Amino acid sequence: NKISIVKDLNGLPFPAVHLLPNNRYSLANAKSPFGSIVTSRGCPFTCCFCIRGPIDRYVRFRDPENVVDEIEYLIKDFKVKEINIRNDTVTVKKAHITGICEEILRRDIKVRWQGPTRVDCVDRDLLFLMKKAGCHTVRYGIESGNQSVLDRMGKGTSLKQVRDAVGWTREAGMEVMAYFMVGYIDETEKEMMDTVNFARELNPDGAIFSIGTPLPNTDLFYKAVERGLIEKDYWKEFVTGKR
């Protein structure tokens, strides 16, 4: 279908949650029942492994009032005890997440929530505000414990930023969920062990390790094809279990 970008997210109706068997969904570190929301769409970053294409660079935000209206709706109509924010980067615009936090506090809404972000998109004051507004866990895409690998990934972050963000999050009284990737193109065994050791140093409350996978139309995919590591039709064979 022709790609369409919805510019005014406030004009969209809330998802039809009533059509789902909500009691059958669970999340390891969330209280049930929980609700999932999206407060913005798009991501301005250019990580080489990410499936997001140029069309996804355009970031659009819902008004904080609109977001908190949906939170209240989920609490009132579906008795949710927690909100799971599903954005790529919930703090991509600090003024936006600040507005959401302040609106939650203004309405005196008592709800737990969590969301994903990048270590270069937070600061100490913001994290303390998020905690005050009910956030209990921040999920960071750290990816690697080796600076050279981070640079090859196009991540645009530093190990110092990782340490700072994790430290501030803990200082604010929130838990840290960390995402790592091993087996990126040209990554050596030593570099992979740097990531393992960095994860041990950070000692997050939870960690997920994934394998570097050349998703279609990503920079990683094209580099792998160029090197002869995979063929152009690799993904079709991958998803059908042939690779």
C-alpha cells in the first residue's frame, strides 16, 4: 500500500482495547492488568541495524493532555494498574515527556509506568521527574560495551553516557532494563566479551542479549550483502526457517 504519514496524532481515536482479551496479556516486570500506549511516532536516529527507514525519521507527538486522557481511560474502563509505553524513544523530546509527567501529577493519577529510551536522551532532573510521576523502570538500548562497535553501529552514544544514565536512573529510585547486541558485523570475540563485562559492571535489574541480525533494507543488511556474507534473498529464507 502507499505509505501514509499521520501528522496529527491527536486526531486518531484511542485503540479499540475493548476488542482484546486483555486478561490474557502479561509482562514480566509489570502489574496486571496493564495497558500499552504510544505517545509519539517516528525516530530521528540512524542506527545501522534498525529497520526504521527514512520515512520513519519524521517524529510526531501527541499532546500530553491527549496521552494522559488515554491513561485515565485505561484506568477507569479497564482497571489497568500499569502503563507500558511502546515508543521507540519515550524521551526523544524532553519537553514532551516532561509535559506528560507534569499532567499526570497535576491530575494526581496514581499509576505505574515504564518505557524505552536512549542514554543520550535523559538527564538527572528528567529521570527524577519521571519517577515522581510513576515511572518505575527505564529500558535502555545500550547495544555494546565497546566504543568502536557502538561507532560502527551508528549508535551515536558513548560508554560514559551509558554509565551516567544508568547511575542517574538508580539514583532516582528506578530499575534499569538493558538491551545488548552481540555478533555485529566485524565484531571480534574480545569486543563481544567487552559487552558481557560491561553488562556485569552496570549490573542492570534485567538484561536482554540479542544477536546482530541484518534486517532488510538496513545499512547492516547492505554491508553484509556487499561483503558476501549473505545473499539479497537471505531474509526470505531466514523467516521460512531455511537459515
